[in-house]
Amino acid sequence: MKETEKPELTQDAWDELVESKKREMAVIREKVREMAKAGKQKRVYYIDDERHEVWI
């Protein structure tokens, strides 16, 4: 396989990847809801191209 070629995902592997991303996003949305109820906001900032998130 050449370096520029990407391996093909089977349909089952693709479905599992999609489901795992959906679960991950659901967890993130729930955390945002909980923090919003607590009156907090997420602040995102970058230091040397590194992303940082803080709830204030």
C-alpha cells in the first residue's frame, strides 16, 4: 500500500465509528447543558497552537 492510500473501512467498522462519534458528541452536549444550568460558559484559548478549554 502506498503512503498516500488510505485503508478502506468495512461497513461494520464505519458504522461503529459513526456510533462512537455520536456517543462522544452526546456526552459533550450534556456537559455543556449542565454547565449552562450552573451559569458557566466555556472559554477556549490557544497557547502555542495548543487548544485549552476553561469553564468560567
